[in-house]
Amino acid sequence: MASEDRVLARGAKYIDFQTEPSRYRHWKLAVDGDTATLTMDVDEDGGLFEGYQLKLNSYDLGVDIELADAVQRLRFEHPQVKVVVVRSGKNRVFCAGANIRMLAGATHAHKVNFCKFTNETRNGLEDSAENSGQRYIAVINGTAAGGGYELALATDHIILADDGAAAVALPEVPLLAVLPGTGGLTRVVDKRKVRRDHADFFCTIEEGIKGKRAVAWRLVDEIAPNSKLEGKIDERTKEFAAGSKRNGNGKGIALSPLNRTIDENSVRYDFVSVDIDRAARMATISIKAPEAAAPADIDGMIAQGASFWPLQVARELDDTILHLRINELEVALLVFKSHGDGANVLSYDAFLDANKAHWLVNEVRQFFKRVLKRIDVTSRTLVTLVEPGSCFVGTLAELVFASDRSYMLIGSRQGDNRPPPSLQLSAMNFGPYPMSHGLTRLQSRFQADPSDVDRAEATIGTTLDAEEAEELGLITFALDDIDWDDEIRVFFEERASFSPDSLTGMEANLRFVGPETMESKIFARLTAWQNWIFQRPNAVGEDGALRRYGSGQKPKYDMTRV
Amino acid sequence: MASEDRVLARGAKYIDFQTEPSRYRHWKLAVDGDTATLTMDVDEDGGLFEGYQLKLNSYDLGVDIELADAVQRLRFEHPQVKVVVVRSGKNRVFCAGANIRMLAGATHAHKVNFCKFTNETRNGLEDSAENSGQRYIAVINGTAAGGGYELALATDHIILADDGAAAVALPEVPLLAVLPGTGGLTRVVDKRKVRRDHADFFCTIEEGIKGKRAVAWRLVDEIAPNSKLEGKIDERTKEFAAGSKRNGNGKGIALSPLNRTIDENSVRYDFVSVDIDRAARMATISIKAPEAAAPADIDGMIAQGASFWPLQVARELDDTILHLRINELEVALLVFKSHGDGANVLSYDAFLDANKAHWLVNEVRQFFKRVLKRIDVTSRTLVTLVEPGSCFVGTLAELVFASDRSYMLIGSRQGDNRPPPSLQLSAMNFGPYPMSHGLTRLQSRFQADPSDVDRAEATIGTTLDAEEAEELGLITFALDDIDWDDEIRVFFEERASFSPDSLTGMEANLRFVGPETMESKIFARLTAWQNWIFQRPNAVGEDGALRRYGSGQKPKYDMTRV
């Protein structure tokens, strides 16, 4: 049963990443002063696809889309919230992890995209804590198995009920022949620093670990008997709130619904538009500069609300990438273009730089960082075309540096009276948008000679034409009008003809130059192995563990060690 | 055509990793003063299996076994050699990389093991340069494609003939739908620091890059017209020799053939023995301590030659691991045991510590380090049993720390008059044997609290019983005689029943806690993605690129991006 064959529930035509609390089926978001409570209470009949029930607080992509939305809204709409308590609305179960029937029936592509998104959501929880002072506490009142425990692992503090039953577990290996792939293996040893042999034991038992051993082995932070659980939560919440660096004040910004139209071959938002050329297996993503300069001050930004350009364009771009990833599987190339007045983009960049201490400006910067990270781990070829009329300056220039290749026109085109294209850098290219492995895109780009980063930084404020940009190493190729069409066409055609798998593997290697962090290890070591396992008959074959789970039949394994 | 179905050439019963220069079919090793020349001149008809020819200096595992042997002998047998020139014995071709027909017909397990070994060999070249002052220069006289260029990438300096034809290329993605997986992608961006967009271009063209652009893009270090090529090699060789820290003097140690007997269910060497229990899918590897204390001085060591215990046991253990990896694919567990007088092991450790400045002592230490690294990346469950009569002290204790789990008996066994087992640490546990990600095994183990490493170090010279070892965190479980048999049996049975794939993925994640290095990235990011691709129909299916290569038919791809 492939995901394409599967029918989306409730007549949906595509998977939609946009939602809002009033439409949540699986989560309840309650805010009380400086504390929010996110309660997971999955609607069994609310699966994204038909054909499975989400029992025992198990989840599918639809459940995680709501969680990601809630985490995002907490940052923008609730400046006063310093602590978020994640708990279960069910008795005696926290969360049973990803739904097995959903996984067993999903295509390989859906499995991979599902895991990528859930990983991004969990990284987002940690990003909230680290960069916005919204710290997460998980309260485990029963079984937290697999993805359930992985969700808890992404929080800052895990409290486990000490009732002789509540336990944390990663039973994927013994039960399902797959990995705890939503960061579980990595966070156990790299974040919680569980000793590797303890981790080996823990990850190979079905029943999990509870009570004092869970604390001694660092799997949870503390345990509390049920009679004292609420008191303990209250105590920790107050403590975490007191230690939070969250400096939000005033009202938040309501993340109003995006203005979006999805047609057969296009998606339109206010500032982003997507055109899909199916024959060429290409999606062109055009980004429009703001119509005017940035507001004069913070009050002006707050008055703009969700239409503050960097916030709106980030939301539109984020939705674009997610939509293309999951709903347009045959698109091989994402081609970034831009148009409009670069001076206005730079004006917003200057605003984001000058006001970075303000909580809301910080949120916008952090969000753009996350959108760019999402692009970095998107398994499509990324290309930027810098043409007349474009505005790849400052923040938007990050798309040039995120791309696998970039092409820039030398001079103008015959019959086109727009000026030749130019690039311009801003402070936003030199720090605020690190990649998941900790380097900025320019630091990554210039590993051979870090002084090239300084050379680039010295050009801030200067307009760079194609030859200058090429000389500085900021673009891949500068081409003149005579060569442009042919070169680009041949490149697109060739690229679209290659095996998508080898491109995915190649891009995942070449994009992440240099160091690795816990976050990048999750997308590298852990995800790559999981994807391998997701191809292996021992997991996904007719007799494999995922297929046979719950059938009463034991899986049959090919016992060859590879 | 699976590797099991394939017939080993020349009537061989198993793949043998032992060879010596007089038996080489594919390489010539010539030593002249401080310079050695390794000439690759592959015998087309000398493939390891029947069914393919090794044209154009393409290689299979058999070719690489000779290379690994040569690199190893250069370190031990040729103390005076400071520079090794790697070149081709063919006209107009350096090396065409891994043989495609071999790959197309190999089992998944053989592909993976082949890549693992070739990666280890290339890491070995770099280890020679870094730690023994034997620096490698690659002379590319023609096409260096795929694995051919990857071999060059593992050297310190690449000279490319500038004749309008010689080129370096990584054509795997466009031609074969797989990755340059022998470190190629990683070394291009992480070692040679080729800009990622240049790397993207380079890795997606079939024809490669030659001449000035190859230098400008950092793909090679220099070019020379054929008329000046020999002069250039000579110049660089002298320069590298002058800068080498190699301080070998006197005669080397001849690596005489191992004394080895391979039977149906056992392998016997002088100090290592292997017993395979096929029903239990388990191989027990027993290591014997030296019969006497270490020699008094360097002269004594040189007199012992290849029978110097740490060298001999390292060679035997290395051969054991390689043999089990490739010839015993259904063995799930490697169980390490030891026996003999630990005081003698510690005496050798003290010798290795006191004399580390001597070139040969350094070689022995570096070799043990590499053997342990090979164990770390072996995709079998590793277990150490610390029982009465064992000698897991100092260097041998690294096997305890390399294991996924270790069990140690508390006290003695009924009816066994040997004293209770003990552990003892030495200086060798605190630096000389780092893992591929740069940490010692104890640093890896004690990420949660680095002062635990200091606590362990403070015990050097102290005998630790099971409870003390457990308290210090040096073993996983201390068990008494009553529980031992049942606990171990259940663990072995359970482990052998799990999906081998999920164990491979789990172990690859849990063993490498914390940072990554270029070397560990090759085994993590690159290899994991390659293994995924090696499962994908676009590469290995009937219509995939590996199968169709050379058939005149274009591969057919499923264009879904995953």
C-alpha cells in the first residue's frame, strides 16, 4: 500500500502544512501566564490517510504538523510564555510513537519525508529553548515508547511518573527492525550522554526502563510518585520560568492564515510564487522584495504584524518547501529567482540587525534561520539564477549560498532594459543564519581560505556585478547573454536525467562541509542509516517486521550481517 | 549474480587478506633509498572472483588487499622510506576505479564490505603520512576516474600530467547512479576543501576536469607537461623527504607469514583463536597473553621481530576481523575472551609507553590503533566476557571499551580454583588508541562526566574486581556465578534473533558518541548514504545503472525524489 495509492482522509487533495489551534484534532494548547501546556490527545480517527487508527497517542504526519504549528505560535503569539509543559491527555500512556500501520503502508518517500519533518519539529523545540528562552518540560505519565520517548528527548527536562508502570522505551530494534530515527539514538548518547553500553541495552529491550534506573542511566531527569507529580511539575515550571531568558513583552503577533492559491501547476502567495514545469521536473520559486522600506521602529513592525515582510516571506517560503517536498515528489530541481527592489530587502536587513535585541525581531531572525536549514536538508537540487531585475541581497542572498549551484548573468539581455543583475551582502550573511552543522553558509563555502569570508564581509554595502561576484567566489558561474540559455538548459536537462537517489546522497554529502553537530548528525549518521534500513526486506519486506507487526506472525529475517 | 554464487578464482575457498610482495599480481613495490614507488599495474585476469576482467587498472578487493599489504610493509619493513610515489604501470590511464562488472554482480554485503576495506586502506595511507612521516604522492598520467581519483585523494600531493588528456573525474553519479563512496565526496570538500558548488559540478560530469582548472579548483596540487613530469616528481619527492619526520633507522622488521590454520568452525593463530558456533551465530575470539615479560630494550624487541607480542597479536587480530567480516556473514556476535598472565601484557604496555619515540614502537602502537578502529566499524555486535583467567588489562582492555556490552564475573566459579577476574588499566588506555572520531574509547564512554576519565586514570596500577570495575563504569554488568549463565545465554539468543540491519544501524550510531572527523564522516554520512543507494533499484535493479553499464542500454530510473 503506497502513500500515492493511499487515500488522504476527509477528501483532502494534498497534505497541508497550514493549520491553527482552532482546527487542531490532536493537541490542546493552553496558556496560563508564563506557562503553556501542550496536551497530546490524539484523535484515533483523525489520521492523515485512510486505513489506520491512531491508537495510544501514536502519531502520523498530521499530528506532527499540529505540534510544529503550536511550537511556532508559542514563539510568535505568546511572548510571555517561558515554559511549555508537554503531557498526555490519555491515561497511562504518554505516546506510543509513530503509528506502525501508517509506517508499514507508507511509501519509502513518505517515510523519509515524515521522519525529516518530525526531526525538524523536534529540533525546533530545542531551538525554542536555546534561542527564545521557551523551555520545554515533558511529563511522562505512562508509556513513552519510540517516537514518544524521542519527543520527550527533545525537551529540556523529563519527569517520569514513578508508579511501577510508567516507562521510557526505544523498542524499534527488537520490535520493528528499524531505528529510533527521530533523533532517538543520537539524543540518547549525544544530548543526554547515556553511556553507550547502557544505551545498547536500553535500545534492545521492548519493555523499556522505569523508576530509579531511568534516572541513574540519565534517561530521564527525575521521577515522582503520582501523588507528588503535579507538585513536582509546578516546582520545575517555576524554576525554569525564573531561569528563562525570554524577554517578550507586550502582545504577540497573530500568525494569520497565509494568502495562498494552489493550482495544478502553481502555488501563489503574496511574495512567493511557485511554477512547476512537469516535463522539465522543475519548480521555479520566485520571491518578491518588499514594496517599501522597513518600518521606522518596533511599533511600526508590530503594526504590520504577520505582514512584516521578513516574517511573511519566511512563512511563505517554509510552506513552499514543505509543500513541494511532500506533494511534488517528481520535481528534481528547485530554481530560486527573485524580483523587486533590493534596497527594500536591505532596509529590512538593517532593521533586523539594528533591533536584534527585541524579542520579536529575534523570533523573525530565528525563523528565517530555520527555514534556510529546512532548505539545506531538502533532497532536491537547489539552483539560484541571478538575472536582471533580481534582488539577491542580504538575507535573500543566503538562497544563493544554500544552492548547489548558482548562475549569474553578465550584463543585460538584448532587448531587456533592466540593469544588469547585482549581488549585495549585509550583516545577515555573517552570523544570524548558521547551518545545522554550526557554520554560516559563507564559512562553509570558504573552508579553503577563511579570509575569503573577510573579503566578502568587506564588500557589505557594495553592489557586485557578475564578474565581481564570481571573482569573490560568491556564485558558481557568471555567464553572458550568448551562453546563458544553452548552458542553463543543458544543466537542467542533465540534472533531471540523473538518478534521484545518487543526487540525494551526493547533495547530502557536499552541502555539509566540515564539522558536525548533534543536529547535523541526526540528519547524517542517523537518518542515512534509517533510510538504508527503510529499504531492507528485514524491515519493509512482506515478511519484515514492519509488515508483520501486530499480525501475530513473527518476522522472518535474512541473517546476513552487512 | 550474488557473491556467494560467484566462484572465487583459482579455486580459492575463502578470501584471504594475507599476501606478500612476491605474490602480488597487481602492484609493484620498489624501494630506492628514502623513496618507494608503488606501481599499479592490474592483471586483467587476476580478479578475485571469476566472471569479470580488471580492465584499465580497475580494481576489486583482491587488488586492494595487495595495496593494504604494501602500505603496511612500507611502515614496518622500510624504516628509511620517507616518500611513496603511487603511479600507474599502464599508458594513459592511472586507474579506472572499482570494477563495475564486479560491483554489478556482487551481493549487497560484498559491496559494503569491499567499500569498508578500501576506505580503511585509504585512511591507512593518510595515517602513514600523519603518524609515520611516510608521505604519499600520486602521479596521474592519464584518466583517474572514480575510485582511481579517490586513491589519489588519499595521498598528500597530486601531480597531474598536463597533456590535454589526463584528467581526474568522479563520474559515479551521472554514469552509475551511485556515490564516489571510498571517501571521494568527503575528501573533495573536507580534505581538499574544493568549494561545494565546484564539487557539485565536478561530481556530475562524466569527463572530469584537467589542466589549469583542476589546479584552480584544488582538485590536484599541480600539473606538469609530460616532458617535465619526471623532473617534477623528483623535485617533490626530495622536498617531501626533506620535510618528513620519519626517524626510522636500522633494519626494519620482516612481516613474516602468520602461522594460521583455518578449519570448518575455527581459525587458529599463535595468540588468537576463533571458534564459531553456527547455531548460535557467534564467534568467540580468544586472545592469549604473552608467555613472558617484554624484552629489556629495543635490541630485544628487534631480535623478536614479527613475534614481538603486541605486533603479532595485532596482526592476528586484524586478520581475524577481516576474515570474519567477509567470509562469515551470518555471524552476529563477536565475543572477546582472553587468557594468560596480565602482568606480561602490562609489561609490554610499559615497554610501548617508555619507548614510544622509537620508530618501530611507534609503528606497533599506530597499528594497534588501526586494528581497534577496524573493530569499531565492524558491523557485528561486540561483546567482551571478563572471566576467571582472563587478562583484559591495558591494551587488551580496549576490547572491553570497544564492545557494545561487557560482562564481568563477580568472584569465582564453583569448582574453578582460578582467582576472580580483574581489570587493570595502563597508560595505553588514555591516548595512544583514539577512535576515528578523535576521542579515546574512555573519553567516548564518559561523555556525561569527563572526570570519570580522571577517576579511571587514577587507578592505573590497581587491580579492579568486578564490583569496582562496575562502580567506575568500566564494564556494563557485573554478574555473580548464579546469574551468569542465564543472563549471558538470554542476551546472546536475543541478540542473534534481531534484524541484523537494525543492529548495524544502531551500533553505528551508539558507538560514535560526540564529535565527528573527516575519517568518521566517511564511515557515517558517506558510507551510510552509499549503502542506501546500494539498495535502490535505480542503482542495482535490473534496469538500474550498475546493471546496465556497458550494455548499450540506458538505465531506467524511478524519478521520485526521496
